[in-house]
Amino acid sequence: MGRRKIEMKVVEDSSSRQVTFSKRRTGLFKKANELATLCGAEIAVLVFSPGGKPFSFGHPNVESIADRFLNQECPKSKFRVSKNDEKAGRLNQQLEDMESQLEAEKKRGIVLDKAVLKAMGLPLKSKPPSFRELSRADLRKMKASLEALRENVKEKASEVEASSSLLLLANGRRD
């Protein structure tokens, strides 16, 4: 007669849960010991009970295996990173940098909008006036400030383009 299939869900009764935890933990440690003995593997198992109490099993011991894992004292040939992985990592880093720059520019845009409203003497929560509501003098001032802003943007775009070109060249030399 075989065992019945156990449905995988949280055991609701706390005493049954404790008994299940204890039996399964013992079984897990037994399997870990068998794997270490049969295959000559170094194994560390850490388990925390639902109450937060720690349990551990290690062959030869948990501390040496944890130190080895944290310090990555394993042959480097096993964990070589391919060039594609390196490129993907660099591209992900560049993407993260660009996203952070975008967020900074969005915040800067909000600050500039507030500065424009303040310079015009309007409350900060109001919308900027439409062009039809402005006088010719105000429109001329706005045109001059927009032209200055356009020049600043051109300069920044040139700087970004130059730095990205240098970055691409530097990455090309590494490959």
C-alpha cells in the first residue's frame, strides 16, 4: 500500500505544523548528509523554524562552507563570465545610468516650471498663462529665455554625445 499524495499548502494547525517542520527538517538534513557522503560534496543547510529558531547542517561544517561561498574561494574556471554576459552587464549599467539621468532631468524640469511661475509672480500651484494672455514684452522675454535654453540644451547634447562616443570607443578597445 502506497502513501497518499500530500497537498502542498500551509499546515493550518500550529501543533501539526511544528511536527511537520521537525520531521521534514530531519529528512532534509538526512538527504544532505547522504549527498555529502556519496558524492564527496561540501554542503551547508540553514533552516529557520516558523518561530525564528535557527537549525543548521554542514559537512564538514557550516562556517567553512559559508566563508567559502561568501569569499568565492572556488576555481575561477568554473565561474567564467562570457563576453556576452559582460556586455550585457555593461549595457544594463548604462541603462540604469541613463534612467537615473532621466529622472534627474524630470525633477529639474519641475523645478524650472516652478521657477518660471515664481518669476512671473504666479502662485506655484497654478498653470503657466497661455501665450495669448501675455504682453509683447513678456513674449520677447520668453523668446530670449527659450533661445538661451535651446543653446544650453545643444551644449549638453554635444557633451552627452561626446561622452557616449568616448564610452563606446573605450568599450570597443576592451573587446
